[in-house]
Amino acid sequence: NIKSKEDVYNEIENNNVKFIRLQFTDIQGVVKDVEIPVTQVKKALETGISFDGSSIEGFVRIDESDMVLRPDVRSFALLPWDQGKGVVARMVCDICKPDGSPFEGDPRYVLRRVLKEAHDMGFSFNVGPELEFFLFQVENGKATTKPHDFGRYFEFAPADLAEDIRREIVLGLIDLGFNIEAAHHEVAFGQHEIDFKYDDALSTADNVVTFRYVTRTIAKLNGLHATFMPKPLTSENGSGMHVNLSLSKDGKNAFYDPQDEEEVDQMAYHFIGGVLEHIKGITAISNPLINSYKRLVPGYEAPVYITWSGPNRSSLVRIPAARGQSTRVELRSPDPSCNPYLTFAAILAAGLKGIKEQIDPGEGTDVNIYDLTPKGLADRNIETLPPTLLDAANHLAKDDFLRDALGAHVHDNLLRIAYAEWDAYKLQVHDWETNRYLNAV
Ligand code: ADP
Ligand code: MG
Ligand code: MG
Ligand code: MG
Ligand code: MG
């Protein structure tokens, strides 16, 4: 466990590290890095490394582009694959302005700020994500949408061709310090899930970003393309990133109450109440692509209706059956294309509001919602998630609470990007339209 600058210097020495990649993410959660030779590491840790932030999406205007990367020593890790030119380590960075104050457009800072609010209430916030992804064939150097295998859920070899690659990804992640809980073939052809143990929200967000590039890199080294695109195949399940959420106080799970009939603390219900109240705006963050909304449709195991329940898996939010330290709330809408820092920040802010204001989440829905008729849905007052990115962005735009939680800079930039995406999309004539209408009218 690396905790200080001295620990980093020792690791570098002991492992003969030659280069260090300083990692951060833009507002969309896309990983960026600046590589420095080890000769610069002292400078990086003492004063930070300057870079031009103006060409990073969602960062700053050209007239105030000087930014400083401050590596977080606790994130020091050796990259597991062979780099050819010597051992490479990485550190995740916070982003500061030249005067040393945190940059309000840094997603890591946005999460830190909401976490501080939780800490002030005595809580730490734990998140355990379940990332799904596809492995596709590569032809002539280009990714295709041909699944790498035709395996199904929990399938074994020989139908599951990806056992070896999945193991290689798992081993790479373990080298980077991940605590892997399970890895399995998912429901769709070529689709997989790898689960790692929950951790504090900041470490988990760092891990999600790391997970994505490790998976893509190891797939590429095996001649395959890994993608976290939410819905790459029309008639197959899409890829989600369920997030398992809990608060702890003094090392104890605050959602667990052994005295309660359900053994669930009232706080968990209030947390759910806060999240459900803001879920439409949160969706623009947790499901940030045009394509995200092609996953959130009935029939493919993805949530559509704004409901919560016990262990029943058709709900947007569920309380899995496990109790004790594993008592948690699972939110099933986020997908793995999201920015995990901003997604966790928005969820936590809403959940804390729920606790402070004791927001009642309403009745749980312990029936299979997919079996309900439109009348059944209306009778129960069940609302749906935003059907498009445009709709989600409109909800985020009018959500002053989320604007406050994310900060105006991030809120403005998320909306700018979402609306630009929608404008570009709406101009396109899709194959579907041509096929349907060209001969019909
Ligand atoms: P599912 O049954 O939905 O497929 P998984 O077993 O795939 O769930 O994943 C469960 C996730 O929940 C794991 O990442 C696990 O570490 C995490 N988890 C377990 N306990 C907690 C907790 N108290 N707080 C947050 N996450 C937790
Ligand atoms: Mg799972
Ligand atoms: Mg499981
Ligand atoms: Mg799954
Ligand atoms: Mg799950």
C-alpha cells in the first residue's frame, strides 16, 4: 500500500520504472495522460506538472488554459503489460489552477466535493460497479460488430471463446491492485462482465477508468476490440454498469439495521427517495450518449420505469437480498460509457439530500414491471426514465439542485456537449429510415 512520496520513490527504484503516465479524465470521462520520464517524478510530486488544458473537452477557454497535474500517490501502480521500452507506472491526478486551487472542471474534484459533504455528515460512500462490455472481431485493422463468440450467460468453453482473454484481463487488473470478485460471460453474444470489490467512491471511479483502458488494451493485444458502447447490437442486450451503493459510519454499514423487520435502515429508503427524485437529470450524466437510450428499452433486462423494489430485478433501484456489511442499494440504469466521477457525485448528492430531507421513496413495486399493462403502470403512477438524450438533458438543465452539486462549470459543459450531440444526430438520415420509407412512399 503506497501512501507517501517516499513509497513512490522506493517503488520506482525497486521495479526499475522508466516512465510514469499521469492519468486524468475529461468531462466525458475519457482517459487522458501525459507521460513523464522518471527523472521528472520529483517535480511532479513536489510542484505538479503543467499542461495546456484548452484542448481537453469541457475544460477551459484558451485565455486561461494553464493547468497543473497533481498526482495522487495512493494511485501509483505498475502497468501490467509489456511496454517494450522499460517498466511504466501510472498515477491518477487531481487538476489544479496555476495558483494551486482545485480546477472546478476536474471531475475528480467534483466527486471530492460531494464526498466532503458526506464526510461532514459522518459518512463514507462505497460503490461497487458491475461493468459489462463486448468483445468484437477486428478485420483489416478495423473493429467490426461481429461478436467474438456465440456464448450466452455463464456459458463455458467451447462456446465461450473468451475464457483466456477474460483471465488475462482479470490478471492485469489484479496486478494493478484490483480485488476481482467474479468474471463471467454475459447474456449477449460476445458480452462479458467482470466484477470487482466495492471501495470508497473516489477509488472506484479511478478503477472504472482504469478498468476500461486495461480491458481495451488487453483485447487489442489479443487481436480483438473491446467496447463499452451501451448498445452495439440492435437485438441483443446492451451493456450496463449497475452501481451498488452504501454509506458507512464508523466502519459500519449505515444501510443495515438488524432491529428492522427487513433489516434495512430507514436511511437507505431516504437515500433511494433522493435518487429517484433526481433520476431524470442524473440520467443525462449516467447515460451520456445518444446510444445509451437504445439500451433503456423494454425486453433487454435494462430498466425503463422509475421504481424501486426488494430483490426483484425488473426495477430501476433494488435492494439486493444480502445484509450485514453487504447491505446495499443497486441502481441499474448507468452504463459503462459514463463519467464515473460525475455519475457517483450526482447519485451521492441526491442520496444525501434524501437523507437530510427524509424523502419517502413511495411504495416499492414488487411485481415484474415488464408484465404491467399501460393501465397498470398509470394506476400505480409509474413514470419512465427519459427516452432520449435530449429529454434527459432537458431534465438536467432545469435541475438546480444538480447544478449546485456539480458546479456551474460542469453543468454548463455537460449540457453543451449533450445538445451538440443531439443536434448532430438529428441531422442524420439513418439506414433504418431509408429501408423503411424509400420504397413505401
Ligand atoms: P448482481 O447480483 O447484481 O449481478 P454482482 O455480484 O455482480 O451483483 O456485484 C455486486 C457488487 O456489489 C460487487 O461489486 C460488490 O463488491 C458490491 N458490493 C457488495 N457489498 C457492497 C456494499 N456494502 N456497498 C457497495 N457495494 C457493495
Ligand atoms: Mg453482476
Ligand atoms: Mg453476481
Ligand atoms: Mg450483468
Ligand atoms: Mg447487478
